[in-house]
Amino acid sequence: MKAIRRFTVRTVLPEALSPLEELATNLRWSWHLPTRRLFEDISPELWEASGHDPIGLLGEIEPPRLGELASDTDFVARARALVDDLHNYLTEPRWYQQNCTDAAPQAIGYFSPEFGIAAALPQYSGGLGILAGDHLKSASDLGVPIIGVGLFYRSGYFAQSISPDGWQQESYPVLDPDGLPLSVLRHPDGTAAQVALALPDGRALYARIWQVAVGRIRLLLLDTDIPENEEALHSVTDRLYGGGGEHRLLQELLLGIGGVRAIKVLTELTDADTPEVFHTNEGHAGFLGLERISDLIGDGLSFTEALQVVRAGTVFTTHTPVPAGIDRFDASLIERYFSTDLLPGVEVDDVLSLGAENYVGGTANTFNMAVMGLRLGQRANGVSKLHGEVSRGMFGELWPGFDTADVPITSVTNGVHAPTWTDSSLVALASDRLGNSDTTTADWKSPAVSDGDIWNVRNGMRAQLVEDARKRVSAAWAAQSPGVGDPVWLSQMLDPNVLTIGFARRVPTYKRLTLMLHDPERLRAILLSEEHPVQIVIAGKSHPADDEGKRLIQKLVEFSQEPDIRKRMVFLPNYDIGMAQLLYPGTDVWLNNPLRPLEACGTSGMKAALNGSLNLSILDGWWAEFYDEENGWAIPSADSAGDSAERDKLEANSMYDLIEHQIAPRFYDRNSDGVPARWVESIRHTLSTLSPELSADRMVREYVERLYLPAASAARAIAADSYGPARTLAAWKTTVTAAWPHVSVTHVESGGVDAVPQVGDELHVRAHVNLAGLTPDDVAVEVVFGRAREGDRLENVERRELTAVPGSTDATGTVQFTGTVTLSRAGSFGYNVRVVPRHPLLASPAELGLIAVAS
């Protein structure tokens, strides 16, 4: 008989064990090894059965065992010491407090549709969520005062199983928040705090606010499954990335608008500071800027004035390198939702203008969330150097007339949280041999740690993965064949001594899950080689609506189940954090073969590298900037191939060649101690050079120094004197925009160089510029110069600002500007003159998308 309702009853702990409650409800345990060890020691069996979930564990412990623990003075002392350590961690000054000045923001709002923090809180689907979780964890470790905002999905993403014929099947287990490390934000009278959004037809959407303690960081998750909502609205937060267009819009309205309102409630009820900077992690949360604009309109600003304030303090991060990955809505749907009381003072036409694709190549009557994010954020970035370049090209039409390099989108390469993703055995080795438990700063080239030490740890990680993979396949077999024992071959599946390649990620077609199957017989020969055998462990989920992705999984599963292959190749269902924490360390080589340049970053390979795994990857995402010929292998990209089939063939053959002729021989080339010294040399190099760069600590510090601090400074400057600068800037932009169609470079003169120019000569430039009523202070007139290539295209561009000549304005309003360029290098040379708006509150000359160039 099935229960008609289920809920979780929390354990009442003896007083002596009360520290366990605090330790269990702060997710620092998910990356703090001593705390995890404490919970494991309560019951190793139940710890494994709970999926390493302290609250789940405590719910299963019988009272006699709790009594034993309460009378165990050593255990009680450990628990109290760990709570004291947690308190110190939560209150002591850390990097941010020690290195950032008083000008640093007191709080930063970080909005994301998903957060992957721990397997015990399944609120993520893949890389975006894991990245957001790692961002919060490193922010906590560094003391960066972030307030996270997301949604609480009752069914998370989905649980994946594989049918006997290899087809992905989805299920949606309902989560009970009372059994999770959550608490409700409450008013002093004990009632739950809520936010409300006005909807069309006089309806309203209400959401409860859950709080999650992620170390020092508070994460707010909004939940619509509450009695105050009409039945149809309970399901707004049912599933991550579930439902159609209107359902997705409701989620994103709640995340952005409701999220800002939730922070306001938080600051009213607690001592939390109001954020000065708002970080929009992908376009899903973009509506947060509109809520802030509405508040400012309520303070007396116009929409345009309020927009300047919001832009100054907003950072927008794009994660997608393809237009298909961006949420876009029909403009009529947006109009329907904003022709309400949803945002007091905000006109629907102003909303539509922010997301309109009113540029070359755009689609009419379409509202683009990424475009809105870029228009609402004065600072924007991609998530690797290559992705920054791709993003500047992809969104370049928002800044017409500017070269791609001038598009104001920078990049901050993603990182991963080392304490979460580094195997404990590697941490122990660093601590024991190098006296440093921080694997990202340990001296891995020191002779204090021998090649044998490193190799033994790597062997242990591989054996750990093999054991876990067999358990998972056994559990999947039992679910499909109840009462039937494991097949004989399962005990021989994978070999802890064989070169192991890992591949795990979401399964859209561009990631090419089945590229390895391009030549099945060649792959078979690689896997079954007697001299250099190879095994491959694969995992990944396809979006429930992506049948093509599911077909790729099916094709791979069918091949892996062939009798001679199944001992060397396995697809593990239900890829999640728990699996990943054993999969990344357990692989010798991490494979990534997307279609370049469609991988924005690809952090799975980073996590593998933190454990000494070597990467085998297309030069895409992070690998394009960090590959150095010693930390792994680059699969050559066949970008110039005639078609996709030819490209797949060339790149697959290159991958096979690398495995057969370089990777496998190096792995099996052993010295007299049975250690592959050349392989271990690459491991040392990877750990030494990549660990610091791939750390999320580096990433978060970069966000602070390059984006958060400038955004906070800009936000304060524009809000000074009761928003006087915002009003001035808005009026100035209106004036400049109106005049700009008539601004032009009417004539350019140059001189000062001989008939045969030489290095060291000075080129004198005089430009005549019609300012159309603007003043010289309103513009920057620049000579732009560099190497002249085919079609007179300039490369290696530099700029020198020209100076207005006093009294040179003529009757037509034309002003002369002059300056000098020193010819500092030999070779081809070219130059031009451009005019762009200039104002101290602009973050980029391209910000307004206005430019005039000499022709």
C-alpha cells in the first residue's frame, strides 16, 4: 500500500549531541572533510545509504545508538570542537575582509536558476548549477558577502534510469523540504515570510522563502507549492527547466522579481545588508533589474534615470555560446504579463525595449532574455577567454559599428571548488608528505612526495571508481530485474589496473557523446588491446524533451552492452554530484570532444585535473587557454572540413590516434618499480600548474577585483546626492543619442613622416569633426592604428586620443582635433579616426553603441 502523503520527522537529539544539528544544517559539511568524517563515524553503513546526507543519516539512527554517542566523551568532544571551528569559520576575517577596502560592497546578490551544492540538495541540472554552487562555496571560504537567490524545485531536475533497450527514462521524485538542510524565513510572530507577484486576470503568485546556510553564505530559494496559491500555481516551481514557454516565464519572473523582493524581506527581518551589486548568472534571472527599476521609480526617478542606476551595479554573465541556448519569449506574452500591477511605475513598452531583438539578424516580436541582461548590466562577461570572444561576436550587433574586439563583454574563466572536488586521498597525501592540505597550493614537484606515492594514490582512486561503478550497475540491474541476482559478467566489469577514460556531461548533440563510436571496430580494438587495454566510463543526462540526445545515449548503451565490450565500457545512469566525486578522480584521462567553439567552458575536465587526471580534449572552452602540451593532449579541430560528417571523421580519427600511439603507451610504460614515470611527471605538472588556476577561489577573486568592486564604485557614484548623477547621465545620453546621427568625421589630414616611413617617425594627425551641437567634452576622438591586413583590416590595434584645438570651431560646428602617433614597429601600418561618446560614468566607449568613423 502506498502512502497518500509523506513527510520527514527530524530526530530529537540528546543535549550532548546538539552540535550535530548545527553541523548538519550548514552545508559547509559538504566540503569540510572532518565534519563528513564525524557523520560517517556515527554509522558507516547508514552514511553510505543516505547518500552522504547528514540529515538523512540522523533520521535513520536508532535511539540506542544516539545514547551510545551521547555517552561517548571523545565523540561529543569532536562534535563540540567542530562546531567551535564552524563558528570561527563563520566569523573570522577572511581574504575579502583582509584585502578589500571599505569601498568593497557590503553585500552582493547572486541570482541563478540552479545551484549544485551537494547531492543532498538536488537543485541543479548540470554545469551552470554546479558552477553556481562552487561560486557560493568559494565566496564563503574567501569571506565574500554574497546572498544567493534561486528557486526551490519540488522535483529537482529529474532522476535518470536506462531501459533494457538503452532509452533514457525520467522520473521526478518529490522532495520533502523538511528532510533537507533548509529553514523557512519567518516574521517575529513565527509566520512564514512570503513574496507576491501580480499576474494577469487579477491573480497573484505567492512564494515562501527557504534559507540554506552554505558556510558563510545565505542562499534563498523561493517555493510556490504553498496553500496561498491557487492550485494551478502550486506547480510553478515544480521542476527545473520543466514546462513550456509560459511556465518558464513564470519561473523567471519569480526568480528575478521575486528574488529581489525576497532579499528586501531578508534585510527587513535580519541584520543582512542590502546588496550594492547584483550578479545575474545567465539570462534566466534578468528580470531582477526591472524590479530594482520599479523601486527607484517609486523613489522619484524616471525609467531612464533608474536604468542608469541599475546598470551601474549589475554584472551579467552569459554561459551559452549558441543562440539556441538563450530563453526567448513571444513579445505578446511579455506584454500580457507586464500590462498588470506586477511592476508599479514601469511601462510595458520600456520592458519590451530591453529585450527586443531590434538589430541586424534579430527576430521581430521576440523578447530575448540575454539581450535584456546585457542592456541591464553595465558589466558583462563570458566564462572562458574563447567564450568571451565567441560572445563578443554573437552579441556584437547590439553595438553596431564597433569592431568585435570593442564589444564590452569580457571574460572570467570558470573555476571549480577544490575542497569539494579533490579526492580525500590526494588531500591526505599533500598533508602527510608536503605539510599542506590545500592541494591547489601544495608543491607537487617536491621530492618529498615520490612518484610511487602519487601513483599509489591514483591507483586507489581508480579502484574506488571501479567499485562504485559496479555498485551502480548492480543497483540498476536490480531495479530492472527484481529478485534476479547480478549477472556473472558484472564482477568483471572494469579493471582497476586498466587505463581509464572518463566522459560525463549533459547530452546535447554538440557535445558529441558518440564521437567515440565513429569507427566502432577501431574503438573495439582500442578497448580490447592485449598490450594496452583501455576502459571508458560514461555518464550524462539528456533533456527530457531532447529525443536526439536520448538516441545518442541509446546508441552508446547498445554498444557498451555487447558481450565483449561490457567489461571495458559502461554507461552509468543518473549522473549527479555523488557520482561525479568518484568519477573525476578515478579516471586517468578526461575526454571532451564538443564542436569547437560551442563549449563555453567545460568544468568537468577541471575537476578531473584537480585530481591529477590528464585531459584529452578539443581546444575549446577552458582547455583552449590552459593546454600546454604537458598537461594532456589536444584533439585537432577540423574546422575547415567540408561538412559535419567529414569533421567528425577527422576529429574521431585524431582522437583514436592519440589514444593508440601516445596515451596508452605512456600509461603502460613502467619502470622497475611498476610506476609509469613519464605519466607521473605529467600528473605532477598538472597538479602544480593547473590546480591554482582552475580553482574557484581564483575565479571568485577575479570577479571581486575586476567586476564587483568596479560595479560597487559605479553604483555609489551614480546614486550620490540623491541620484543626481543618474539624472544627469540620463539627460546626457538622451542629448547625445539625438545628436549622433549628424556627428561625422568630415576630413582627416596627416603628415610628419618621410616618403619612406621608418621606425621612430612621428605621424601627425588632424581630424575635422562635426559634433552636431555636442561639445568636445562629450566625445573622445581617437586615431586607431595597427597592422594593415587584407582588405585594409586593422590588427593589433592601438588608440591615441586626439585633442581639440582651442578656437577651431567653424561656422558649421566642425571642430579640429590633433595628435601624434610614433611608428614603433616595422611592417604594414594603417590608421583611421573614430568618434565615440565620452562620460566619466560610462564603463566602456561602446556602451551606447554609438560610433562615427572616417570614411
